[in-house]
Amino acid sequence: MANELTDFINKVIAIANSDQTTRTAITSVMAVHKPRIFEKGLDRNGAKIGVYGTKPISISKSRQARQTGQTYFKGGYSEYKQAIGKNPGFVNLRNTDQMMEDYGIVGAGTTLGFGFQNQLNADKVKWMEDKYNRDIFNLSDAESKVLVTVLESKFNGI
């Protein structure tokens, strides 16, 4: 009995310490996590992050993600986002797409997580969450369930 328990414990430890287990779990979560934020524009609770403002603004040509041929937008940031073809009617944190493209799996081995390679993009997270008063980048309950499901499946065979 002691040998069986020792074997079982060793199998559990091997699975828990496996790079493959960690990578499978984190990749599975990223497949639903990233689209929630950057395509659906949802916070961790499933609510819209926000809507773009309609207060008139000026945006210099040098600060525009795509040239619109104008610098004054009577309809505010919402109109600007429409002009560059990136206004789905809600905030999705995609102006230049740099933040979305940079967001991914970071770390190595069994120490993996979600983050950015570019510190400027990492700094934008707090600014965006404060601006919209939303918890955007933490895992949703559904995303946490994906993580648990994947990990449970790895342990089912022992």
C-alpha cells in the first residue's frame, strides 16, 4: 500500500511540474481570454468595458492609428474610431492593435502567465482599468473553469 501511495504521489507531482501540462492549460485559457477582451470588449464579469466618447476632440495626424484626412472629430473619439474602421460600438482596446498583438503567454517552464513583452503596453492595463473602472485582464469565472477543466483532465488518468 505504501508503494502504491508513493507511486500515486510521484505521478501527481510529475504532472503538476510538467511544462506540457502548464502550457496546455495556459494556452487553452488564452484561446478564450484574449478574444473576450480585444474582440468582444468584455470585462472579467462579462460586461462591456465601455463605449467611446462623443465629446468633440482633436487628434493630430501624428497620433492617429490610420490617417483619416482630418484632425477634428465633432462626434468625439467614437467618430475617430469609426473613421479608422475600428468602432464596433463598444470599447475593445484596439486602436493600433499593438496592445492586442503584444498580449500573450509570458514566462518559461511551469511559471507561465499572461502579460506583455512591451512595458508600455503593460502600463496601459492599469490606465485602461482605471479609466473604465473595470477589471478587464483578470480571468473571468468561465476562463478559470477552462483552466480547472484542462488541469483535471491531466490528472484523470492516474
